[in-house]
Amino acid sequence: MKRFLSLFLAICVSACLLVSCGNTIEDGPAASTEPAQTTADQNTVLPMTDEPVTLAVPEAEMWNGYDTSFVYDNGIEYVWDHLSNETKANLAAALTSIKNVTQFISLEYPITKEENSEYFMHLITDCCMGYPYLGRSFRIIYDENDPNMVTALICSFNLDIINTAEDAQGITAALNQKIAEIVSAMPDGSEYEQIKYLHDALVLNCRYSEDNPTYYTAYGALCDGTATCQGYADAMNLLLSRAGFETVYCIGVGNNESVTHKWNYVKLSDGQWYIVDPTWADPADQTDPEYVNYDYFLVSDEELLKDHKAKNENYYFDEPVATSMEHNFHATEGFVCDSYDSARQSVIKQLENCNANNKHYIYLRFPNEEVYTEVRDKMLKANRDDGSHGEIMQLIEDYGPNFNNRKWGVYNGFEDGEGQYTFIVTLNDKEQ
């Protein structure tokens, strides 16, 4: 007989957990300005297959009597390795119960009411990336002899998507199948190429929205195609983890100080950590389904915090610190220019590539305001006296003859210490 999960309908939930892109972590992507920063010519679509695809699952180890398969399920290897033994025991109890679709969680080590409400319930929900049926509220059970100590929790499940344990297992299986399809199609190549593929497979097939009951989950991002920042970040975490990359989530503040935001860290073989923020790669105000903003792809903390308000300190483990920009999108693709001459050569090379491969966008990134201003004035700034539009028009005519009706603008220009020094030139086909 199916085990129905209607128990919690009768439970009076005493602690509503508004976290992780459920109600408070829903900081949306930054609004873009024209022109869009996009790789419209580099589609990455989710692979379609009629045959089930699976990934090799490592044999789970036992820890203090717990089967630790929940670590792989949720891609939390880094988190697990950096927790104290007491926190491990409590998290193991929680994730084991949730994996088994059991609501009652008995804590191995009682914790204070403050620690539970401020930190532990958030740790549970932030780590349940592979269990998308988890709800967003808990009932707190206190020690009968000490009302300040929490001895157990009763979690809720998302009744909009499951009614039985079998439903929960089916939702999880569908998520794992989608992850396996994407990861199995990952190209052989550099770490940069592989991570970019995973990133684009997510961003190009999801949109920022709260229009479905799974919007705060990886399932929402990968299977339903809509999510908020928790869904994007959780999906990115699972893709990276299943592809063999060391990764961990981060909670902070984006562009709205009243809500929190979630993004990812990934470690490359150079030993350096890098940040990926897939939510802000997919701005909500863009109607172009091929839009991708790479300003937050493999960047440092310093770079991200130019327009993200804060990186929160984690109560239970030390988060990585990203200091390198060596493998970020602009540097790897050769779009960083430290002089006018290098900018000019980059434009010529990109125009030739646009002609040859039917691409439509030229990127220029600058290390400081001085170079940015020089290139802007010489290459893009219009001359009001003679009506000229800077050297860019001549370069397009010389090296981009397949385009006319050009338009360009500054995307995310550096203002008040925020954002990056960036130009993107948008090209239109002659027949348009």
C-alpha cells in the first residue's frame, strides 16, 4: 500500500522557514541594458534521448551508523568534509529522514532554539539540492525539561508535487535522469569548456520565475524550466558535482538588501576556486532565449562583489575564497583589452569571426577607467560636428561586410564603484 504523506496537513507548523529562494532567497538577476551580452550563436540545448542515461554512483560509506549516500545525492562533499562531528550527526539524521520521505527528524545533539532558527534549518534546506520534494517549513520539538533546547524537527514536504513516498522517489529519479543526460553529453575538452557547457545548458533552458511549485529547486530549473536563484544555484551545484568538479554553494546578498541570494564556487585543477552565478547570467528582463551574461562566470570574490552587496559568513563551515580571474570568460575568450591598440585588434578578430560563423556580438572588457574611456571616445563615440560614429563603423565596413544597421551601447558600465568596464557591440544582418 502506498504510504501517504498527509500527516503534516494536521500538523501546526510552529517555525516557517523562509529561506533559499523560497521566500527570502529570491534575489533576481540584475537587469540588463542594451545591448545584451549573449552568445546567441552558441546554443546549448539539453540533450534529448529515448534511452535512460545514468551516471556511475560511488559506493556510499558508513559514518556513525549512517549511510552517507545523501552526500552524493545533494553534491555536498565540500560541506560534509568541513562540518564538526556534532553538526555532521545532526545533518545526517535530517538528510536520512528526508531521503526516506520521513518527516520526523531526531537530532543526535540538541541545539539551542536560536541556532536552529538562525542556522540549522537553513543548513538542511540549503543542502537538500537533490531532494526537491522538501517543503519550506518545520515544526520544532523542544526538550521537555529545557524549552530553549531543540531535540527534534518535523519537516514538511511539497504537497503540490507529491502525495506519496513513491511520488517523491519519482521526482528524484526524474531530476537525476535530467542531470545524467546533461553531464553525459559534456564535451571532452578543457575544464573551462566543460563548465561553460554545463552553465549554458542550465541558463539557456531555464528562465527566472516563480510560476511553478518547484521554482526554488534544482528540479524546477532543470525539469520544469523555471526557477529563482536557489533553483539555479542548486542545479549548477548538482551538475558540477556529478561532472566530477569540487563545488559548494554560497549564500549572500545580491542587488536587493532585503533578500538573500545564492551562487556557486567551483575548484579547478590550478588549485584555485572560482565563482559562478548562473542566476545573474540569465537576466529576467531579457526576452531573447539565447541570452547569456558571462560577467559572473569563473570570477573572483572581488569581481563579484563589485555589484553583489555581500557574501555572508557561513555558521557551520568556512566557505572558499576566490582570488583568481585567470579562467574567467572574458580573459579566456581574449576579450580583455589593456590598450586601444589591443581593443582594435580584438574587434577586427571578432568581426572576422562573426562573418565566418554568423555571430552577432563583439565583447570588449577593460581593466580600468582610463583604457575604457580612451576606447569609448576613439571607437564608439559619435562626432556631433561631422556625424561620424567613431572607428567602429569603418571597422565593420572593412571586416564585417555581412552586417549593416549597426547599433551598440555600454552594457553594465562602471558606475559608483559597481559593475565592470564593458562594451558589447551588437551587429544586425543586412537583410534585417
